[in-house]
Amino acid sequence: MRIFRFICWVPAATWVWARIVVDGYDGWGAWAAAPLLLGTVALSDIFLGVGLLLASRSTHARPGSGDWVAIGVSSLPLLWIAYRVLAS
């Protein structure tokens, strides 16, 4: 779980990078670059699954521990998509 906590920021960082790239295009260019966002959401989904698997197998994963914060950080792109779906 220590390695997971070290790399949990990767999906959020790739999401920010992909948003910057997509926002740099106008019109159809943004639609053409949008699959970058899909890749980051898939990466976030993989990290979320691995984090939940590691937390379920760990004997030290308590609700206040850093493990759950790492899982939350790795699932930020998924949470952003869920927020946008619910807000619209």
C-alpha cells in the first residue's frame, strides 16, 4: 500500500494535463482530443480498483488512515465526471 500512496496522484495529474490539452483546442479539435480524457478516466478506474483491493486485504486500513485519502486522490477524475453528470 506504500507504493500505491506514492503513485496515487498519477490519475489526477494526467487528468489535469489532458484538460489543459483539450481546452487548448477550439471546436472540433477539442472533440478530436477528447479521447485523452477517456484514457485518464480509465486509468483512474484502474487505480480505484487496485486501491480498494489493497485496502480490503490490508489489516491497517481504517477510515481515518492515509490509505483512504490515497484512494480518494486516485479517483478524482471519476468523481469529477460523476459531479458533472449529476450537476447537469
